[in-house]
Amino acid sequence: MALHWRPSTGEVAPLMAQEVPWSLLAGVRAYALPFYQEPHRAYHTAVHVRELLLGLGRRGVLSPALALAVWGHDLVYEPGATDNEQRSAELFDAWLASRGAPDDLREQVRDLILVTRHVAPAFTHEEALLVDADLSILGASPEAFGVYDAAIRREYAHVPECRYRHGRLAVLRGFLERETLYLTPEYADLDAPARRNLRAAIAALENSR
């Protein structure tokens, strides 16, 4: 079921009738936006949400459940915390329940949000699509990747440079060492540019010692 992004309003609109109540998609932006406008965020903002929705939409795979999960996946973002996705899933599920969302949709969206922890395998194609969309910035243009990389550093401004460099290198090397960066054919073309960006970022951090 296809959806499209309305740039003028920042909402996801249906292209055809759907079984998911329109009120959920119509109301999600108003609920979620204040979270993404928190002052400590530099990358995990509404722009990040918009880019994921646009990327999924351009590839013709943006389902209602994916659209909801995109809005919900970073509701809670505390740099360095290990339970951001779990807390985001719980908050968003409570909102879905308050709006009368069916149990099967709530479970599907919760699983989608939790897979963005990037520590467990995706079990469905939709989960793989969301994982790929969340990592699509790695395969962006070098300029866009540089903006992302700088934004992540701003979110960790409280971390001393030496500690940040060590942790960031571990993260970037972890991605680079993966045999496959992107799980779906829809995002497979980003693998090569992502590896170029990762190698450049790793080299820059190593040379800054």
C-alpha cells in the first residue's frame, strides 16, 4: 500500500484506501514532533524522520506500519543510552493504544522500532527495509555524510575528544566490517558509497590522534 510525503505539511498521505485508521497517520506528526525538536538533538531530528520517509517513499515501499515506525523509532534519544529504542517503542505503543490501534499493528510497529537497535537480525522484509533506511545516511554523498558525522559529534559534545574518537572508531569499523551493509535490494546500491564514506571517516579519526 503506497503512501507519499507531503513536503508542505510534513505528513504522510495515503494514495489509496487502507485498513489502518487515517487518524493514526494524520495525528502521528503532531504527537512525535516535540520529541524530535529537543535541543540536545543535532542529527536525530525531524529531518532524519523526513529523510527516512522520503527514501522509503521513493523506493515505493512505504507502508503505513513503516511510516508509523519511522516516526516512533527515535522518540527517546539520549546519547550513549542503551535503551533508547526500547523506551521509544514503549512510548509509541502507549500512544497507538490511546488512539485505538489494533493489537496486531501495535505489535508490528513495536518490532519495527526495536529492530533499529541494529543488534538483532531483521525477521521480515519490512524490518530489513527500516534497518536499511535508518543506515541510508552512510551511503549518502560525501557532503551529506560529513554533515551527519558532524551532527553526531555535536550530540556527544559532552564526551571528551579522546573517548569520543575511540567509541566512534569502534562504531564505524563495526559497520565497515559487515559482509553486507544493506539487507534489501531496494538499498543495495548504497553499499559501495557507504564503504567509501566509512573508510574516509575512519581515516580522518585515525589521523586526528
